[in-house]
Amino acid sequence: MTAPNDRQNDGGVPVPVTPAGASSAAPAEYPPSSPAGRGMFGNQGSGDVSGFGGLVRQRTPIEEAPRPYGSYFDEVRDALEEAYPAFGDAIEKVVVDRGELTLHVRPERIAEVCQVMRDDLALRFELCSSVSGVDYLGADGRRLHVVYQLTSMTYRRRVRLEAAVSTEDPHLPSVTAVYPTADWQEREAYDMFGVVFDGHPNLTRILMPDDWEGHPQRKDYPLGGIPVEYKGAEIPPPDRRRSYQ
């Protein structure tokens, strides 16, 4: 950090000074991270100048949808239940929200459910267009969720499968044997969220270097960044800046 009024005599180049109001030199005090669902930008106190420091985001509980669901959703559920004898054990709940059907699947059953969704003649979900991760830190004990977007090109239908695991046991069966399109998508979810897809043919990082520590899209991962250098000054990365007082 620099003070713009502190100038040297050799051309007015700014020089580093101790920031006013800080109890130690910058980078000094790390801003405390905010609890999940509160504030913005992972900051508390006067360091958040966005005006959203007191924001408290309300979390709506995800509840089982009552029947009839509407659209083709009842037909898809009934076809899966008929074709898959373990339906009652595998499907935790069925949710319909914002015009989407989501089947919440027990983690150990996800590959079996995908196999039935693809092969049954009444379902025919031939394409897995996306496998993505999300971290529900502070809202769910099994905070790491993996979402599978399936498309039936035969019947022109879409459905979402969702499976949740904990950070202590972040294992899911790989669905690459059923949907080869999931190969690199599972690698990205592993790289960014640390979900381990058992049975994947080559589960290695795809975005970060192989020796990278941690998983950058987990919500408790440090903000990080790289220093930015100017003439006579250096701006530290966000997680090493002092908290404003």
C-alpha cells in the first residue's frame, strides 16, 4: 500500500508507507471471514464498503414435491420406479422447482440410476450434458453436491440428478461407463471441489497444476491471488491485505 502524498525527490515516485489506522504494517491483519450466508466478499466489519455487509441470505429448505408434479415429471418418476426395483432406497426425494424436475439420489446409487435412465425404453435419457459441483457450506452436513443434467433426445425431456457427499467422505461412483461425456466434467468437479469419482479412468486435475493443494471452489478455500507490482509499490493479494479500521 502507498500514500499518494508521500513523494520522493526523484520524479515523484510513490514509496511504501505504513497504512494509517493499521496496527501493523500491510499486509497485516487478515479480515475475519463471514459465516456462510452472511455479508458479501468473505469480509466482516468496515472493510466491506459494498453496503451489503449486513446482508443475511435466507435459505429455503428443499422439500419433497407433492404429486401430481405436472408436465412430464410424473411419467418420468413412474417409469423410473417401474424399471428400477431399488427406487425406494436410491431416491431420497423428488423436487420440482422453477419448472425443473430433480431426483436426489443416494451417492452409492448414482451410477445405477444413470444406467436405468439411459437404457429404459420409457426413459431414454441418452445424453449427460453436464456434471457440476456446488458447496453448501453451513447449510448441509453433506455440503458437496454433484448435479447431473440429463437429456432425452428421443422424448425431448430434461431431468436433474443430484447426489450429496461430505468433505470427510467425498466419494461417488463415476458415471463415465454410462455417459462418456462425464469424463472431463468429473475431473473438473474433482479438481475444484475435491469430489472423488471412484472408477474414473484417469481422475487427475484438469485446471490446476498436479501439485496444487486444496480445491479452489470450496467456500472455505482462501481467497488468494497474486501480488501486483507497480513502480516503488506492491499491492498484496486479497487474503493478505489488512482489514480497514
